[in-house]
Amino acid sequence: MNKDASIKKVLLLGSGALKIGEAGEFDYSGAQALKAMKEEGITTVLINPNIATVQTSEGFADKIYFLPVTPDFVTRVIDRERPDGILLAFGGQTALNCGVELYRSGVLERYGVKVLGTPVRAIIDTEDRELFVEKLDQIDIKTIRSSAASDIESALAIADDLGYPVIVRAAYALGGLGSGFCDNAEELAALVEKALAFSPQVLIEKSLKGWKEVEYEVVRDRFDNCITVCNMENFDPLGIHTGESIVVAPSQTLSNDDYHYLRSLAIKIIRHIGIVGECNVQYAYDPSSMDYRVIEVNARLSRSSALASKATGYPLAFVAAKLGLGYGLFDLKNSVTQSTSAFFEPALDYVVCKLPRWDLGKFHGVDRQIGSSMKSVGEVMAIGRTFEEAFQKGLRMIGQGMHGFVGNKDVKIDDIRGALAAPTDKRVFVLSAAMRSGMSVDEIHELTKIDRWFLYKLRNIINTAAELETYDSLEAVDPELLRRAKQQGFSDFQVARSVLKDKMTDTETANLLVRARRKELGIMPVVKQIDTLAAEYPAMTNYLYLTYNGTENDVDYLHDHRSVIVLGSGAYRIGSSVEFDWCSVNALMTVKKEGWRSVMINYNPETVSTDYDACDRLYFDELTFERVMDIIELEQPHGVILSVGGQIPNNLATRLDAQHVNILGTSAASIDNAEDRHKFSAMLDRLGIDQPRWRELTSLDDIHQFVAEVGYPVLVRPSYVLSGAAMNVCSNNEELVRFLQLAANVSKQHPVVVTEFIQDAKEIEMDAVADHGEIMAYAISEHIEYAGVHSGDATIQFPPQKLYVETMRRIKKVSAKIAKALNISGPFNIQYLAKENDIKVIECNLRASRSFPFVSKVLKINFIDLATRIMLGQKVEKPAKSAFDLDYVGIKASQFSFSRLQGADPVLGVDMSSTGEVGCLGEMTSEAVLKSLLSVGQRIPQKGVLLSSGSVKHKLAMLDAAKMLDARGYRIYATEGTRRFLEENGVRATLVYKPSDTDMHPQALEVLHNHDVDLVVNIPRDLSSDEITNGYKIRRAAIDLNIPLLTNARLASAFIGAFTTLSPDSIEIKAWDEY
Amino acid sequence: MQQTRRATLVLEDGTRYEGYSFGFEAPASGEVVFNTAMTGYPESLTDPSYEGQILVTTFPLLGNYGVPPEGGSPDLSEHFESSHIHCRAIIAQDYAWDHSHWLAGRSLAQWLKEQKIPGLYGIDTRALTKHLRDSGSMLGKIIIDGMEEPELYDPNAENLIAMTSCKEVHEYGPEDGKRVVLVDCGIKHNIIRCLARRGVRVIRVPWDYDFNHLDFDGLFISNGPGNPDFAGVTVENIRKAMTKGKPICGICMGNQLLAKAAGASTYKLKYGHRSHNQPVRRAGTNQCFITSQNHGFAVDDSTLPADWEPLFTNMNDGTNEGIRHKTLPFFSAQFHPEASSGPRDTEFFFDEFVNML
């Protein structure tokens, strides 16, 4: 064994809050690295403010610090913990950048901390584009010809030299932040200015649009042994960021020569750079020769490496961590077979398809075109034994209303050719429409540059659908055709829609009819195992998927009713991400601990729950009713848990119940009573519990009448949205009419729910666990922002710091009533509005909520463990501890990714827009606020602050904060109204003109462009957003110029209050277990 | 979607796998073996080591990038490993009727039809592979719906080496290069390319040719199909050559024949090694290599005489992957340093040989 025995204690840097380009994959890779260290008996210290992650749970690291992953905080932790080694490769770009800074500033050397794995020198060689090109030039490896520029003038000169189109890349930024294509000098100048705000340097290079994009995941040990674990090919050609692309593994259009040519180059590259551990090499590859360019090398675990791990069953992060300790690949075993060597390259006997998930509909003004910068918020991975099967599964997994490549609601596309050439998040719909309109594969290829191979496969699906459409009854369909459709990944729904067409009135019944017909014909899916060696050696793990391309199951089912199936959360999206993975993993652990066989269904490659050693059996497959029933019929489980994976599994309750599936915990009927607006409302009325007035309305007249009754503002929720956000607050008649006319449909088929909107109310969360209607544990937490900011975007304090005891008592009582009425067994969450001591219920979910990991970790009572034991039928004791005993407070703050969403208005509203969150602890609220906001990218300003605060109410709310800034010597810039108000109240402020006053100086945008301010507080006048307002321009400029922005008066006050009273040095560095 | 005939694979133990035909429609039989490589079907199909075998590809998609055009000569093909297909049939889960690659001259189906080789798809190749893994390689036959059923055929009962070896001597490379006698036991053309590329004069001779009367600087014994026991003549010739002390090198069958010449014995593996991902370790070092392999027989390490030692060992099952003489320049590899198809990490093997000349 070649382990470095001097390493006894290791520090691992996490990636912080989930953001676009840096998401759950780093929870997975960090958790794997921690597991590898633990196996070696090494003490682990973890810094990661992301409290909802699995890696920050008990049992993963020995010490956990919920602190920002920034050089200052990490240095202080190093000073306190004195680790022997540090792991930089497992926390994304955040950890890598932080590590490079610690190396450069000499901190690592000063404290004698050894960087495990790839040396920092090699990291720098791959991160700095010029060094990178130089390095690869040394071994005659072709890179994309590019030159660095640090100002606009030199950028323009370079582009003139190269010729347009060019691509701009920002150095040291992941996910293509600040990157893009430019067709002319004007576009280039605009983009470069933006990019330079994030990065000291940009690279201008010739565009290779239309080339293939291929990636290799490479591993090297310190003995120079190399393997490529996986290669992947993008469905979308170069020009679309790999995070935005559909990706297949292994590559499909490369010949043996192509494959091994690029593989050999990848190995040559990582040997020359000196990687120890894992890295990926991205290529542009000419579709009509063997010409290539290396796009980039990531000297760390990445989104691709997480995907490769899941696609192959090869635990890259785990192995990379071991290699960092000095092991050779030959020392390690293949963890799937447990008998063969870890030095091998997986052989796949299936095809994997990754599809990105966007949530662009949540944002106002965002550019929907996809390109060289990443905008997707999550991804799914689908496994099949034909490409068509994997692809159609994947489209359903995305969860945006697609049933597959055919059978979807018709989307009207005016200009198909134009839409093919300028792809958006809807491009798959466009491809389908283009094919159905009769366009040939060649034509589509010319416009999209998608390799014909993929298009041929998609055409197979269209052809099968057309054949199905020639029938009009299920019985008449040729069984061979039905089988082929299923082998091409058609769902029962797609079959039903193709055959029954307009006759299909009831979807549920139609699905069941197809299912029954299939069974009659013996057309059933089989279960296959992912075993890394294509069946050459037996696998010891149960990493499974279902396919119609096979005749034999790999699993021998015992049908002993000892399985408990936990349904996972699906793709990460805005509103549902790592927190539900934490819930799922914890439920699995409890299921296993209590002696049941733990079974997981999930398809998100960025998660820990889809790690095959997180459970006894992992079905990496769809969470549709059809697929879940397939698995239930195979497993014949004791029961199914659907309350820990968020809304996707919760939505299956009624349908599973109708098939007599044993749903563990709260009954399907109760779930329906809480989910159905009318039933729930009637129940609250019966129980005498107050709620905001609302009505479901089908005409504009009715809406006006209702508004006349409750008054503005109102919250409007259409059931059918044409464009933009699904929910809106309207403050006056004009806004209401405009929203309903432009954005939504109102009709008998598409009613609109209108709710009175209570202003200046507090919003309160009740997270709890009940047993047969009796609350066993609960956590009440309080939003810092007033109601109107979505609970997923709000900053939450737990325990509540400014709530009346009376309010708390009422919330407890009302919650107990609801729990009893719905006979809840398991986790649930109720949201309340509170004004004075009046409380109103706004929502109730009979499942774990987003805040479960946060409250569980702050309170140190694992709500999911408790809930799971109850759902398994155990009698549990009420925990003795309550939130009143805590000597500290937790603050959960939200992470926004507006910088990646070009054009989006970075303002908070009733629809959620944050992509992640952190949770930090402090003995004082201000300390916890400061830690958490610094963790989500806020920075303490050094120079000036720009204030512009909408209404008088907001101005008042900001006054104390402004006074504190003034007293601390900050230069305050303010727009006209705000400045007048501040001066009247004795606060000095410099006047800046609004963007609309283009000729007046100083102008707000100038102040931003000159970086005279390093904090912008811009409070919109009301909750409706108007893209062309001055406020939008200021907010967007702040984001594009990377200047911290706050748009909520209460949160801004809390932050300003915190940093003006506390210096960062006075923040106490304490591990979780020390609170 | 193409209308295709149903076709069935029947194994000698009676197990049946139902699918469809996409290649030449004719019955076929042979030894059923699986390969876990994910690319390289044109190379595999033309690899003479597959003579008499029905190839099952575990990667479910087949035919994606079509087939490159014929090029070069029958003695040295440009894109293939020999002049024609040696497999008796090929079986996959799914066939790509439409291929896409700039180099492709035709589809796999077209090529199979030209060469009169059946192809099957729609078969649960994973189930089939597991069966072969558990029960060992076995004979099988392909029945095309409506056509007559063939007899089982056991290629291992035949001298496949003689069948696939060249019949005449061919020379390649610069005339003034070091002279290497290359014994063709059913050679893959990339071995010729790898040697010629290194500036040596290659004299390719038939398997049973007595090359000891030739003037040469080194001897190279190629890969080849089937049971090494059939190559007694070759073993005798190698034994004679060993007395000269000139460098001797071998690949795959060459490893087995060199071992036999040294006095060791070989045996048949349960289901062989056929893949691109076989890990081997160089004896006594920390150097490991991913190798391409295709063999059903192996050298029994324990029978190596005292002046020989293992050179490489398979890291998965511990079987022999190469041998060397402790003092003389004789060495060989069970894997394929010439790759094609597969990883090229061990091409240095040719350098080591050429440097000895």
C-alpha cells in the first residue's frame, strides 16, 4: 500500500450554495471524498455553508463549519484546526479558486497544509488560459487559438485579427459565466465589459461553431497510471455550453479511431499537466476529419465527472480522494464487483442521455436562447438500451410537461427554420415539429449542425408515432408495433394519445388501458444492472434501470415484502433541490437502520441519493406513475414513502392509492385534502381557521368584482400561462388587465385564482412531524422579509427572533388542529401570515419542506429520521428538546444566479427565483446574518453604497440602515427621491440621476460602471415588474458588473445593520457541534 | 423502420434468443463469444482471431458510424484488420439503420450482405452475455425464419491458424531496414503497420513456413485464432530460432506459442477476454496498462520453466498476460499492443522490440 501516513486530518472545501453552473454534483463528490477519508481513519473537517447538503450531515465529516468558502474564513478554520492536508478538487470552482488564493497568499505553506491530489501549480496551468495554451503547445496539442485581453481595445484588435464570429471566455469562471459569441465589434465590446467585471482577463478566440463537442473523464495516479473512465458526446454541437447540451455516454458517432485518438491525447495531456486524481478534457472535434482542438481541462471533479460516475458506476470522486492520499489505482478495487481492479475502464452495455432542465419561465426579461453560457438549473440522466428509449425517458424526467419526443401539447412555432438555427430551451419541441412538418434530416442538420445520427434516431420515433396513428383502437394495434414503441421509450400515455387521439378524454383511464393491454400481450419492462463491466463479471451492487430492450431481469425478486421504496426528488429546479436529496438520503438511512430493504427511485445524477451505496437497491429511472408502478409490481414492497422527495412524488399519491399501493404515513385522501384548494379551504372554514380571501374565477368581470371586494393588491395565479411567470401580484387595475391579457388565459377551461394580498405581514413557517394526527416535533421559523417574497427566496431565522409569544402559541394550536383533522403521520409544513397577532394559513404541504434540513440541523433533531420511523409504524417519543433551549440562531439565506440569466430582472417576487441556499449559525442574529449573506456572495462594501428605495414606506424602513452607513463613513449615492428623504432626515447623500435622465450627471449607471459603489440597494416601487423601468436598469447593471445587490428593504437593513456593527474579524469561528 | 425477418440464436444447451436479421440472410453457426468493447466493429469483424466465432457485442447499439471504404490491398488493408470478415455472424441489441460518419462508405448491413455474413438485432445481449459468463463460451447457430436450420459447428476442432494464415511470403517496409520475420498465424494488419511504421523490413511468412533459413534480425509471432495446440510446427520453428539468440516477440497467439516453445502449457479460459478494458500490470512494477484483448486460451504461469517469468499479469483474474526470458531477448504479450480496435497505451511494446534489433 502506498498511502501517505503523515496525513491524519484533512480539510475539505465545499462549494457553498447551489447556483447555476455549480450545483448538487459537488455535494455528491464531497460526500464521496469524505467517505474515502473516513474509510482510511482520517479525521475530516468540512467547510460548507450549504446546510441542506448531505455532506454537512452527521456522520459524514468529523467537524463541519457552516461558513463562507472564502480565503479569510478558511484561513481562520485552518488556524484553529491545523489540518495536515487539504482537498480542493471536490467543491467546484468555489473551492478551487479559494485554494489557489490560499496557495498564492502562502497560507497553506505557513500552516504546513499539504494539497492532496493535483498540485496547485497544475491547477493554475489549467485555469490560466495563456499558461494552458503554452503548456499544451509544449506537447504539440492543439488548442483553440485565442488571445487574452484585459481591456476592450485589445479585445477588439484581437477579434479583427481572428475574424468574426469569435467567442469570448472569462478566465477563472465556471459554467461559462461572462462568455458568449459575438458576430461584430459592437457585441464584442458589450460582452467584454461585462466579463471583465467578473474576471481580470478575457479570452477571444475563433468560433468553431458546428464542430462536435466530446469530453473524456481521465484519472491518473502518482505512478503515472492513467485511465479514461468515460467519454461523452454532446447532442448539441459546439457553441452550446455543455451544461446546456443534451449529452450522451458513451460517444455515439465516433469510430474506434476517433475514440482512441482523442483518448490517447487526453492521457498525454493529463500526464504532461501532472494531474493526480481526476480531470476532464473537452474537445471540439471536426465532423468531417480527425481535426480537433482542446477546449479546456478542468483539474477537479465537475458536473461532468458526477455524470460520468453515475453513467458508468465508477466512483470518480471516491477514487480521486484515495489517489490524493498516495494510493495507486492498482491498490484499489472496483467498488461494484468488489473483486476486480479499480484500474480499468468501464464498459457500458446501455446508453445514457443527460438532459438539462431550465427554469427560464420564472424570470422576467430573460433571454431564452441557449448558447455558450450556462442557464440550466438542473439535469436528469436517463438510461436505456436504445438511444430512443433513453432520450424519451429523459424528456419525461425533465418534468416540464413533455411526454417524450411526440405526444406533447402542440406548441405553435411560426418560423421553424429560424427556431432551428437559433435554439432556445424549447429546441426539442422545435425538432419534433420540424420533423412532423416533413423537413428532412439533411435540412435539419444544415440548420442545427446536430449530427445526423441523432436526427435519424429521432425520426425513428416520429415514424413509430405515425404508424401508431394509423390505428384507432388499442386492441387493433399490431403487438410488434406496440413492443417497438415501448422499446423506443414511448410511455403508455404517448401510445394512448397516438392511437386514441381526440377520443382520449380521461388520461388516467387511457394510461391504464394501455397498461392492461401491454400486460395481456406480455410487453413488460425488464430490470438491468449497471455493473461497470458489461456483465463480464458479476456485480455486488444493485444499481438498476428498467428497459423494454431485454427479456430477462438481472434481479431475483424474493417478494418478501421487506422492501420500502423511497421516491426521490427528480431534477433540481428552482423550488426543489438538494434539500430533498437530504430528506431522501436520511429516509433511506432510517429505513435501512430499522431492518428494511431500502429502495430508491430517482434520476438526478447530481445527488447522493442516486449513489448506489446510499441504499440496498437503486432504480435510476423515471418517477412517473407508469414507471413507479412497474417497479412496485417487481418489488412488491411493504410500502412506499412519497413525502420526502418534494412535490413530484407527492403528486403520485392519489393515483398510487387507487392501485392499492401501501403509502406509508399520511393517507392519500389527506394529501388530496391538503392539495386541493377547495377542499382545504372548506376544511379550514370548518375548523374556524383564518385564511386570506381567495376565489377561483373564469372571467375578467368576476375578477373585477372580487377585487372590488378585497381591494388591491391581489395575487393572481392563472392555470394556463402563455408567457412569463406563473404568478403575479397586481397592485392596480392596469397591471391586472395587462397581466391577464399578455401573460395568461382566462376561461372556463383555464380559471384564475385570485387571492387578497396582505401587505406588511410576517410570514412564518411551521415544519413538523406528526404521528396519527399528533405533533411529535416542530420548528417555527420566521422570514426576515415581509410576505410577498416567495418562501424559497426569503431569508429565514430559526428560532424566530421577533415573534410574539402569543403568535407562536396560536400557530402551534392551529397546526395541531390541522394535523389532527388530516390525521397526519409523517412530515408536514404549514405557511402562515401574521399581522399583529392574527394568523392566516396560506399553504399546507403534507410532505417534507425545503426547510427540513435547515431546522433539523439547527435544532439538532433529525425530523426525517423521526418521520420515517413513524411512517414505518414505530412508536416514537417526543424529543425532549425545544427551540426555546437554543443559545444560538440559524439564518437561512438564498443564493441567486441572476448573473447567468442574461436580461432577467433580479428582483424578488411571489414566484421563486433563487437557485440555492445556505444556513449559518451565530450567537447573535447579526452574526448569523453576516455569515449567511457573505456565503451567498454578498460582500461588505469598502467604498460607497447606492440607495434607491421605491416607496415612502421603503425609504422609512431603510432610514436606520442609511444612518449607520453614514456614521461608518460610507459614501451614499442616492437617486432623487431617496436623496431628498435622506437629507431631510440628516443623512448625507450624493445625488445620482436615473438612467432615463441620460444627459444628467452623475448618472446611476456611471457610478456603477466606474465601480464607485460596491453595494446597491434598489427597492422596486411595487411588486409588479416593468422591464423598462429605471430600477430594472440599475439592478441589471449591478448584476452584470458583479456589484452586490439587495432589493428588499428589510433584508438590506439586516445586512447593513450586521456589517456596520460587527467586523468580520469578530465573527466567531465555531463548528456545528460546538453550538 | 425496416421490415426484417425474424431470426433466432440457438445455443448448444438449447437456450434460444429471438431477434431479427439485419445482415445477410443465411443460416450460420460457430462458437458464441462476447466482446464488451463499445467501438470498433469493423476492426473486430475483420480480426482473424474471430474466425469461426459468432460475435456478441455487449454495447447495445451497433452500426452507428457505418463502415469505412475498402482501401489498401488484400495484403495490407487501409482500414480493416484483414481482407475480409472472419466472424460467422454478429449479434447486438439494436442496429442503427442510418449511420453517420464522414469516412463511412456504406452501412454495416450492406457490408455484411456483401460479405455474406448474418447480423442479428433485437436480442437481449446482456442476458446472453451473462449466460456465456456463467456457463462458458459455447457453440451456437443462427436460424433465419423460413430458412433451413444449420448444423452446429465447432471451430476449435479445426486448425483455424492454417485457415487464416497467408499462403505466401510478403514483404513490407524499407528494404534497408532491420529484417523482422513476422509469422502470420492469422495476423491483424495493424501489427504489420506498427512494425513497418518503425522502419523495419517486415517479412511476413505463413504459419508453418520454416523461417530459420532466412536471414533476420528479429522474429515476431502474430496473433491468431483458436487453439495453440494446432501450431505444433510453428512452435518447433520458434524453438529452433531461440537457439540463435535473436530478439523474439509475440502477441496473443504469439505469446502462447512462445510459451509452448519455452516448454510451458496453455489452457482454455471459461469465456475468454474480449474487450478494450483489460487491466494488466507489468511484473514487479507499479506500471499498469489498459489493454485491448481477444483470446480464449491462456498461458499457464505455473508451467513456465525456471529461466522464464511472467511479464504482465491480468489485474482482474490474475491470468498470464505476457512472458519473458530472464536473460535472453524473448518476450511476448497476451494482449494487443497494436490495439485496433481498442486503447493504444501499450504501443511502446513495438518500440521495445525494435530497439532490441
